[in-house]
Amino acid sequence: MSELRKDPVVERWVIISGGSQQCHEIPVKTAETKDHELCPFCPGNEHLCPPEILANRPPDSHPDDARWNLRVVPNRVPVLVVEEELIKSGEGLYDKISGIGANEVIIETNRHTLRQSEMEIKELETIFWAYRDRMIDLENDRRIRYVHIYRNQGCQAGSTIDHPYSVLMALPIIPQTLQEELDGARRHFEYKSRCVYCDIIRQEIQHKERIIIETRHFVAFQAFAPRQPFETWILPKRHSAMFPEVEPGEIRDLAKIFKDVFSRLDAALNFPDYNYVIHTAPFGVACREFYHWHLEILPRVSRPSGCEWGSGVYINSTPPEEAAQYLRDL
Amino acid sequence: MSELRKDPVVERWVIISGGSQQCHEIPVKTAETKDHELCPFCPGNEHLCPPEILANRPPDSHPDDARWNLRVVPNRVPVLVVEEELIKSGEGLYDKISGIGANEVIIETNRHTLRQSEMEIKELETIFWAYRDRMIDLENDRRIRYVHIYRNQGCQAGSTIDHPYSVLMALPIIPQTLQEELDGARRHFEYKSRCVYCDIIRQEIQHKERIIIETRHFVAFQAFAPRQPFETWILPKRHSAMFPEVEPGEIRDLAKIFKDVFSRLDAALNFPDYNYVIHTAPFGVACREFYHWHLEILPRVSRPSGCEWGSGVYINSTPPEEAAQYLRDL
């Protein structure tokens, strides 16, 4: 049984997943999955995963049969589970919560080897619809405060299986990074009565130097203070706190800008490992006026050292203005 | 010329070290340093580094000659330099500071291949004295707010050269992680009139289950909410906010507990890569009553994924109580 624990000083949460036999998002080892016949995410191997929660499949197909384009399944060894009871307890100074939540895998395609930059716009749209639908469904569980969806591409980014998949973690707490964004955005709103992200978008579009590409509904640019070379943010131009409120036309546009950005990153950095995350408003927090959902993309170009994890100060040798110029010119 | 930039929402600082030719703490590539004759940190190769700032050497030796036990030199390509002027400027929403500060390398021993667990107590003491002396010296520069000293052991931990060395970054800002610790410790002090770290020490010593070892002046235990398996903290029992105020008897005791802890970690994890950092009070912050310096040790057992960096929520499969038991029993 997992447990969430809070650092008593900095309020950072950790999930103790319990038992070194466990692993998260890792049904089998990478070495084994080089062969797609052994891959639990490949068509025909559906029995290697728990029953599907959601799928994009033809009307005449059946759940867990091999005819699908996208599937969402629970992690085989979930870090958090909905079946547990929410128990908050103390241990002297320390706080902990039982490991309730959800841990799902979004199998993005039925093809074993495919980078996201190579996917069709339609396929990418389906992935974003799946993210949205799972968030909406999980909001019904009142114990869940946040749905964290992220992507690990390649082993440098923490992936352990080749088949394209995203990970979903539904948490009974608000993650520290989100809390920091909410606090910062609230401070800005109290001072200026404006959304800080809307202000960032306006300034970036006006200054141009960090912009990679702009579409009707979205803008992609290099972060002003990037933790790694080529850290890229994609923001919707329309002020919206919650990713699940994205509209059909926006999803289509998001798929387009996403494919464009990843094609450029692949060309610039020779198919890098990367992570991306969706940052969206936690459930039950009144932040509609001042929070703004977005996508943060972090190519794994350099490895964090004691400088980064020990102080939170990142050293980055590539000015984002140069990175943006390079990506624009491709 | 480097530049510090602040994320406008979460107030995380990034150093843009400027120019992809630059590197921090890396005089030559690892591959080249397998041979100690090419290692810039080995005796006889002093000319490959800038002139030494501090050294532990016999009275009849000369600066930058080959007879030394420990040397502190500026990084060959420093990320931050004292020679620049402190300039704070804005760019619309964004804040930045010129890259003033210092970036030094503490060459811990004249032997090319040696783990810290294999060093003599006396050698470890010399390292801690060097940390202290450099902090005291750099405090004289009123532009410097914090001296971040950290250690990268092995390439998983961000090291790029085999010879044992620590890194010093003197910063014109208070790093985000330190600010979070100060804020948390202040909150606790305002509520309880006690130091949160003193409370943690008392509770850990009373509960015993996360303790690895206790000496006269120090206690080493597994963190309650560890980011990685075997995350270990060493705290002085005497309340003290500032590492530079450590006393001679304490330094000797610190060297002993340090060697003991690293010997156990090496045995338990088969000579892991690791980072450690010293967390100490920033200069000019009135936190003497509520802050408490300490050492945080993070073996690099697993690789952070999009879960960790995207949300600040860490997944750890090893309960710290089990890790502590294992380390105690060795």
C-alpha cells in the first residue's frame, strides 16, 4: 500500500510506493520491449495489461480486442489506486495520506516505434482528447485534487518502454510545482488584476525574439528562464485555467502546433529524449481568473547536478533567444 | 557574460551561462581524464587551472606547485565572476541580474581515483575546513547572498571528471530551495517558537526507525519524505543556522559521521553515484533563531521523470524506514 508524505519544511510531496518490487509505469523492462511481440502496449498483447478504461476503436470492435488506435489502461502496478480509503494522518511533526488516486497509461498509438513528431495531426488530436476525457472523469472523485499528465520520451527522460505512451497520475494533493504557480499567479493578479500568463503571452508576441511559432489559438516560445536548453512552452491565447475546457477547434490547432514544435526540436537536437507536462488548474481551487493552463516541454539535453537539485538554481548554456532563432529558421 | 534570470511566476532562478562553448566545472572531458596525466586536477598539472585561491600544502611549498593535499581554484570557465558589476534590470515582466558571483572548484585530494568513503578522517576534515574558509571569505563581498557548495559523484550525478572535487557557486540571489526552507522554518517558528529542524532531530532520535547513526555532535537519518531511495540527511545537534560557525570539535565529528554514512551507502548501493549539498543560512537574512544548517545526500539510484520535474511530486519505491534498517545493519 502506497503512502503520500509531506516534507515538513518545504511542503514537497513524495509518494512512497512501497516495496522495491514495485515499479511505476513499467510493465516489463526496456530490453524485452525492443521486440514488439513482447510489448504489452502492442495490438494482440492486450491481455498483458489490465482491462481498458477508454479506447479509440471502431464501432464494431470490442473492449480489449486488438482493433484500436488509442487505449487508456490502469498501470499494471499502480502507484496510487482509487479503491483505497482516503486517510490523512500525522506522525508527530509529519503528515501523510494514504495512497489513493489513479495511475493510468495512455497508449498513444498501436504502432510500436513512432516519435510524436511523426504522428498524424489526427492521432495527436486523439491523444489530447484522451487527456481531456480522463481529467473530466477523474474530477468526479472528490478525493482527487489534481490530475498530472506527463510524457517521458526516451530513457534519459525516465521512460522504460519504447512504445509511445503518456502517464496519468491522479493525486489527492496539489503538487508543489502547481502550488507555486498558483501562488505566483495569485500574487500577480492581486497586484495587477491581470493573469500573469496572459501578460507573458502579450509580451512574448510583442518582443518576438523567443517566439518559435504562433497559430490561431496557441503560441509556442522559449521560456525566458529555461531550466534546460530549448525549454519550450505552449500556451493557449484564450485565457483559460482548465485544460478540460479546451474546445474542439483548439484541440485541432494544438495538435498542429505540437507537431510543428516537436518536428523542429527533433531536427534541432537530433531526436532528443524529452518530457512534457500539462499544467492545469487543480480541482476545487478558485483560480479561474488568474491561472492559465499550458504545456511545458523539456528536452533532456543536459543532466541536472547538485547545483540544480540542491538549490533550485539551473545552469543553462543556451540563451533562449538563440534557441528560438535556431528553431524558427529550421 | 552570464546572466541570472527569474521565472516570473514561480520565482525560480536560472543562470544563462552564455555561449554553448562554455561549460561549468568541466576543464576537460571525462574520456580524457581517465588518464591522470591529462587530469587538470592532478599534481604536476597545476598550470591547467587558474592560480589557486586556497590550498592545504606544506609550509615550504609554493602556491601552484605540486606539493599540496587540497586546492581551491576558480573554475577555468566560470559561470559567475566577481569582476563584473552587479546590475539588476527588468525586461517588461521579467527580472534579471548580471552574472556576478564566484564559481570555484575544491580539489579534495591529490589522488586521481578515490571515493570519499575511502578518504582518511583528516582528509575529510580538510575538505570541510575549505568549505568553511571559502564561505567566510566570500561573505566579505556584500553583493553575494548565498554560497552554494555541492558535490557531484559520478556521471549520473552530473560529474564530468573523475578526480574528486566539490563545486562552489557564490550567488547574488537566494536560491529557491533555500528560500522555501527559510519560509517553512519561519512559519514553524512563528507558530511554535521552536526551530523545525531541532524538532525533527528530537523526533527522529526518539522514534529511532529512520536513524542510521548518531555521534556526539551529529545525527544521520533517512529523510521522512525522501525524493530518492536512501536520501540521507546529516544535521548538527546544536542549533546553528550557519555552517561557517561550526567548531573544530564538530568538524572532526562531522568527518567521522560522514565517512561512516558514505561507507554504508557504498556498501548498500554498490558504490552509487551521488550528490550532496550543504544548506546554510544566506548572508544578511535574520534567520539565526529558526534556520539550522545541514547536509542533504541524494544517491542517484533512479532517474527523475516527467512526474518529478513537472509536478515536484517524487515517486520513491523504498520506504526510508527499510533503508535505515538496512544501513544500520551493515
